[in-house]
Amino acid sequence: MGWGAALMFGWTFLLLWGSLAPVKRRAILLMTAFPLVSGLIITNILVDPIKTLSIWIIQILIIIVICILGFSIALKIDRTQSND
């Protein structure tokens, strides 16, 4: 649990740092959506498939969708700003 707590603590500060300049640091959203959140889903499916298939997995999928949408919007903003 100590390893997991340290990882989540560090990731929280990475996300806070990314929120200071979200358009420039939009890649953090993809790193959050795929290796991190997807890894949590796979781990939970392997440990307890019954619990994971409940509402919890729907919440995680919503987080992934929000991260992808945020990345797409930031990319569109960056392209608009670079064209001006």
C-alpha cells in the first residue's frame, strides 16, 4: 500500500502541475487515461472481477473519456493558437 500511496501522491502533483498550463501539457491526460487508469482496471479485473464489473468500472471509463476529450479540446485550442 505504501508503493501505491506514493505513486498516487506523485501523480496528483503531476496532474496539478499539468493544470497550470493545460494546453501545453495535454499529454499528461493521455498518460493518465491509458497506462494509469487502464492499468487500474486490468488489476482490479484480475483481483476481483465481480466487484470490478459493477458501477466502479463505469466510473473509470467515464474518467478515460473525460481525459480523451480534454486532450482533444486542448489539441484543438493549440492548433487554433498556432494558426493566429
